[in-house]
Amino acid sequence: MRWLLLKDLTILRRSPLQAVLLVAYPILIALLIGFAISREPGKPRVAFLNEIPPGARVAGGNGKLPAVGVNRRICRQVECVDVGSRGEAERKVRDGDVLAALILPADLIDRLNSLSTLSPETPEVEVLVNEENPLKAQAVDDRITALLARANLFIARQIAQEGGRYLNLVVDGGSFDVLGQAVEILGLRDTASILEALRPDVPAARRPELDRVIRFATLARDNLDVAAPLIDRLAQPIAVDKQTVSAPTPPLEVFAVAVAATLTLTFVVLLLVAGSLALEREEGTFARLTGGLVSRSALLAEKLGLGVAVGLLVTLLMLAGVQLFAGLAWSRFGLWLAAILLGGGAFAAAGAALGAAARDVRSVSLLAFMVSLPVALLSLVPSGAVGATLYDAIRVLTALFPFKPALEAMTAALDSAGPGIGAPLFHLTILIAAYTALARLALRRFAAV
Amino acid sequence: MEARGLVKRYGDREALKGVDFAAHPGELVAVIGPNGAGKTTLLSILAGTLRADAGTVESPNGHVGWVPQRASLYRRLTVEENLLLFARLEGVGDPRGVVEEMLGLTGLGERRGEVVARLSGGNQQRVNIAIGLLARPAVLLLDEPSVGLDPRQRARLWEFIAGLAGRGTSVVFSTHDIQEAERYGQRLLVLADGEGLFDGSAAELRETVRGEAPEAAGGDFETAFLSYLQHRGH
């Protein structure tokens, strides 16, 4: 069998395109994943035009609320590109220099101030976007909506906080600044005390009326005390208490590495084994080999060994490349090996079944892509993202192909968080047995077709 | 090598209908017949690459060299790598020695390092035959060995094959070229629609035709052969 293995490796070496792809593919994947996980997600570039006159402030009652610093806050969330005019903002959006343009119109503060009057106007900001395609339109919409939701929440909290301060002034009394002049507010607490002190001096006939005023002041003081936290809650009435019911999940970067490693294993092993087996028929050597030189089972075992060996090498090469960007737990190397060997074995067996079923190398390569790519994508569909029936169908389909269990095994091997590695390894073992049996069956009619 | 009552079915179609066959040491046997007669099926069964539905095959010590019609070679390996691989798989004692011998025998010594894909059809066929000879088989089976070769290459091929028979190897070959069968085959096996119609020398076949259609027997051998088939409803 070793002579056959050496022969296949020599043929692989003599096929420059295949050999380059086998080396270049993991390096490319490693670089892409490495760059993606070693950098923070970039802030979207947003053109920012502030037309609000300098010194404009949001008013509150008879006084002024402090400036809320919306522009400063927004520019913390996105990369603000200051522009001088609406035309410049439009141009930048159209040319794709920025994702969107945010324009704070000159009347924004006036409209905000009108909210506390009898003729309120809705404050509006302008957003210019370039929706080149539905995907970008959705992405821009989501980003801008999230951005404005945060700004609105911040403003609401500032206003609620200011409102709470005024309530405290009404209850406890204190000093209040109106047009630069300090105004002393008595407060409900002191009002009640003063009235109670005056009560003995008030004629008995008028005391019931005075008692009504004292009772009102006391009641108002006691109840307004609880209004302040209520106003605060109005800014964000619903709080989120997130609890994870599934097992802890590994960090996103570990999952990304596992996806990359599994994809590498899928394409390298599946294409190599399927192509190598189909090549035996294309070259006419299958009949010669199995005509007494080697058994069909031995030939099948050789192809599986070839796929697993090359898959192991290429996947480890890819992981070593990723290591340059992100720390991987090399202490779990034994588990990596188990995941790669059994995952590679399952892909090799599936590749052998495909190779034995197809006529030539070209059709088997096409078939391998047509089968593996959709299954790999379906394996990444999370529960809840599609309807229950469709998800059940996807689960059944992805369970029949090695990608999903291989991905689960690889994820579990790379990180201790998440479900254990035992179940996916067992699943892969079953798939190896099933696909090997299928391939062996298909080889019976391999030479005859 | 001896085979008796060989039957092979592909679905409802019977490709071989109880064919008997024998080849003696040093004998050159030509298997001829129209398309679909069962020539390749018979040789494949004798070579062991196809299983018969009925009948028996006895071959000397199991050593049968098989040269399929289409060169069964790894086109990305060199001539020498191909020979060495199959020599090792055959389990011969001294693979490198045998390969050297085959390179000398087929005249491919100078092209040993060349990738098979770059060789002409004739040279690929010589490598194909050399692989069939690696285990020094007592019987060599060749399926249409001269297809695609130019006249000079054909002449060299038959000279080479005759040399093998001269050294005691039984050579069984199928061909569509009736003149070639008459010239090189010491014995002819005529198949038609899976039936063995004739087993004997070219002269014996011509004699048979002479009794049935004297005008056909006087012409070339191909005319006599066609007349023989026609008289038997083929």
C-alpha cells in the first residue's frame, strides 16, 4: 500500500496547480482568519455635518438643560468625517467614502425645546445613505438605527435626570437659576413645617382650611419622593436580563478558526480522495490494479489514508498560520489531532464514495463542490433563524454529511467552553463506517461503468 | 491456459455463450470477430479483471500478463516510475533489475525519465506491454495491441511479440485487423455474438471457406473470413 501512497503523492507533486492550491489554500485561509480576528471591527465612517448654531442649548422649564453632547457621543460610536456642507456630505456618500452622512439641522435645538411647550414639534436629524444593494441597505439601516437609538436613550436619560433634580427642588427646596438670577425655592417639606408652626396662631374657625393645606403639602412631599426613580425608569422602561440556557459557547474567534479549519479539511480531503479515485478509472489503472495486484478494499484504504494524511498536514499548517495572529491552546493538541483525524477520515470516506460514483475527475470535482458547499453553509444556520420544519430538515441533511460534526469536534478541540468532543467524534466514526461501506459498494461496479 | 464453457451476461444480453479456449506455451493465438463479438470480454475474463457468470479458467501458476486496449498507465509518472510501481506491486524479487530488463526489451531506455503523457501512442503502448511482462508471465493477453500505431511501430511491436513467443510465452491477442491475425496468429479463435465459431489455423479456415464459397477462398484472407461469417448467419 505504501507504494500506492507514494505514487499518489508523486502525482500530486507533479500537478503544480493542485499542489499550489493545497499549500496556498490553508495559508490564504489562515491569513484571512488571522487578520479578521486580530483586529477590532472597524468603526463605520460617517460624514457629520452639525448645522446647530454655536451656544444653542436645550431649555427645560424656565431654565436651560446642560448641553447633552450628542455629537461627541455619536463620534465615539462611529468614525466621524467632518464635512462643511450638505453637498460635500452627499458627494462623500455617493462616492462610497462614507457609509452614511448624519446632518444635525439648525432647528434641532428649537424643536427639542418645543417639546416642553403646547405646540411640540418632532426633532429630526437627517441621514443620507447610498443603498447600492439590498445587503448594504440593510446593514446601513441597522447601523444608523442602532446609533440613533443610543443617542435617543442618552438624551432621554439626561432629561430624566434633570427632571428628577427639579422634583427634588420642589420637595426639598433650594436655589434655582433663572436668567442669571438665583431664585430661592421654599420646597414642600419646609412649607408644611412653616404652616404647622403657624397653626396655633390661626383662628380656630380657619384651622380646618389650614389643615387641608398642611395635609396636601405632606402628601405631595411623600409621593413626589417616589416619582424621581419613576421618571428615571421612563427613559429605559424595560431592562434586559439575558440568561444563556445552552452550554457556554467558545469565543467568536475560536469558532472562526474552527470554521476555517473544517472548511480546509472539507475541500482538501474531499477533492483529493474523490479526484484520486476517479483518476484511477480515468487512467484505466483501476482494472489493472484490482486484477490481482491489490484488493479493492486495500485500494480504498490507501485513498482514505492519503486523504487523512494530507488533510492533517494542511490543517495543521493552517492552524500554525493562525497562531501568528491569535493564541491557540496547544496544550489541547491531542484533541486537535482526534478532531482532524476523525473529521479527515469522514471527509475521505465521503470523497471515496463520491469518487466511486462519478465517472471522471472533472465531474467528481464539480460534484464535490456542489455537495459540500451548500451543506457547509446549511451547517452554519442557527436554530430559530428559519422555520421549525425547515430547521428539522436542515438538521437531518447536515447530520448525513461530515461538516457539522467535524466543525463541532474542531470547536470543542480548540476550546474547553461549549459541548464536549465525545458526541461529534462518535458521529464522525459512524459516518466513516457508513461512507466507507458505500464507497466499497460503489467500487464493485467502478471498472465496469 | 485453458478455459471451458465461459458465459458472461450484461443484463439480458449474453456477451459470451459457453466459449472454450486453450493456449499452449510459445503459441500465438489471435482472437478475431466483428464488433460486439465478445473478444474483450473473453480476454478480460482470462486476465482475471472480469468475473465470468459460468465456466472455468485454468492459468499456469496464476501468472497472466494483461495488456488492455487502452494504455493503463499513470500519465503523470515517468516511464521508469510506472514500471517500478507495477514491479513492486507484482512483488517481483528485484524490481529495479526487472525494470532495466523491460526498458531494454522495449527500447525505451533513453526515454525512461520522460513523463508518460508526453510519449506518443506507440511508445505508451510499449510501456503498457512492458507492464504486462513485468512478472514474466507464462501467458500474455493483449487486447488490440496495434490500434493507433503507425506501420513502422506495428512492425516493431510484432517483432517484439514474436520474440516473446519464441522464448516460450503463450501470447493471446485480439484484433480487428484480419490480415494481421493471418500473418501473426498461429491459431485463430473466431467469435461472433458471443459464440466460438472457429478454432484453428488461418489455412484451415481458408480450407473451410473453399468448400463453402470457392471464389471467396481464392481472394485475400479478409474476404474469406467475411464469407465464413456470412455462411454462419453473421
